[in-house]
Amino acid sequence: MTRLVLLSILATASLSAFSQPSNEGCAPRAGLEFVCGPENPEDLVLVPGTDWIIASSMTEGAGLVLVDSDEATWSVLYPGARPRAAHDPMYADCTVAPDPARFNAHGLNLRAGRDGHSTLYAVMHGERESIEVFDVDATGEQPVLTWTGCVRLPEELAANSVAPLADGSLVATVLILPGRTFADSVAMRPTGVVLEWSPGEPGFTRIEGTELPGNNGIEVSPDGEEIYVVSSGFQTVVAFSNTNPARELRTTEPLAFTPDNLHLDTSGRLLTAGMRNDAPECGGTPGPQHDLARLSTCPRGTLGIAIDPATMEYETIVDTPATPVFSNATMVLTHDGRFWLGTFQGDRIAYGDLQ
């Protein structure tokens, strides 16, 4: 990865001035409760048919976290004391499991399988820029992960988010291409793109027509005909045809927050969350004039929405005020009457009751 790309990624995850260590208090704040301890839990996915949540940890060596949504507790899921691996020949160009000491997980996605198994896809930085693939066995007392392979990103590119299709193909976003900057994205200039990979291909290729300011979260429709992509720069979610070149089909109106990750819920709605824009004390809406350091270090409230992908209309499902102990929201997950929030810079996962 080039230094420019690395700095661009770090710009979205600047060291935070407001994050408090868990031992300084994990009491509820601003209508939120917390699972304290996970490092930078950037993305969240629910293991199908269970109450278990898997969270990424965007910190080198932190791995993947398992959250018990009933008890609001957490433990290390991967790598753990004895990382499991069973290579799948589908991933012929990636036969060695990642170095646990350098595992740095970003965006996640999970595709349900059969007989209590599903497949987890994790964007990894650190040792290599890749999409790491795991079998999730949820037939026991708690889920067990087994690494099965990876797909490497092209030289000098770093993925942000990933989504799988039924045949094992993948689509992934690149937030910042070489020669572009995070400031370009904030100024609403195209910085990123969507990549695609299919089993048997040597690597990812670019999907023309998907260039946006800050290509961030990504999801695919259940039939595989459409791709949904977050533009953090435009502060919208865009529906594209799953073709190359892609056609823009629909888009949300500009949102009142900076959307980040994107996942389908069990009812077929697209869920996303992010930092509220209307925060004068933090410099207001992100734009060319904005102090980028202040963008990630000044506490902002969180908004989470559910989008109808057929119309791109949405409803607000989470609206929290700013609090010094939780900001930089990246994803909202709903399960069993609760919402769960991830963050790209913090030491906790937030949750609360859905209204």
C-alpha cells in the first residue's frame, strides 16, 4: 500500500480525543448502554439464527469480537488461543492464514449457509490488504470460526467494505484511490470505486461507473441484480445495476449524517448509521472548509436509518445526542428489540432499545 493510501485510511480513523478507557466507567450515557472493551468495533453482523453478533476490530492484532446480545458481554472470537484453518481450493492464490498478531479487521459481511454454518467475509489491513474468508459454525454453545482463504486486493489498493453473491463472487469498495485524498471526498470529488471478483479469476477488477466521493459501505440485493453503495462524500446511498459498466438506478436524498457501513436486515431493509452533521460546535456539516482532525475528535450524535431499497426512502430508527464516551458511529444493527452501534474509533459498542 502506498503511503498516500495509508494516510487516507488513517484520516477516517484519527486518534480520538473523546474515547475513555472502559475502566474509567461503562455507565449508560445519553440513552445508550455499552459493551466496553472492544477496540474500534467498526462493523457488526448478526450470526443467522442466533443471538450472537460478530464485530470487527480496526486495530492491528485485535482480531474479531463475539458479542452475546442477550448478556451484553464480549469475548475474542478470532484468532483466540488456537486459530483454526482449513484451506478452500476456491481461494487458490491465498493458502496461508493471516498472522494473528497483525490481523486488523475493517468491514464485514456474512452469508447464511446450511446446517448452522455461514460464511464470514472480513476486510483486512495490516499484514496484507485482502478479504479474509471464514466458515462460521454456530451449531455449538457459541460460534467457532475457521479460516478458509482470502482474496488479495490489487497492489496499492485497500478495501473498505465487502459483500458476497450466491456463487461466491465478491464486490468490495475502495474508499480512496491512489492520487486521491480524504479531503477530496469531503469536497464531493470522486475518490473511490467498486471492485468485483469471481471464483477462478486471478484477482479483483474495477466496475466502471461506480466512482463516488468516498465509496464506503456496500451490499447486494438478494437476487444479485443490484449493488447498493454508500457515498460518504455525497452522504447518500446509491443503487447500481450489477453490470460492468454499472448503471446508477436510484439514490437516497442527501442524509443528515455521514453514512458508513451498510447491511440488509432480515426484513430486506438497508441499515446504515453515522455521525450527525448539524453540530456547530464541531464545525458543522463536513465540507472543503472542514478541519479533518476535528471531524473525528469532536463528539457528534448518531443517526441510524432503515432504507427501502426499492424506493430509497427511509425512516430514522436511532437518534442519539452527542456524548464524550461514544461517537464516530459506523453501523447500526437491529435484533430482538434492540439496536447496536459500531464505531471506527472507540473502546465500546453501544446499544439501546428500539422505539
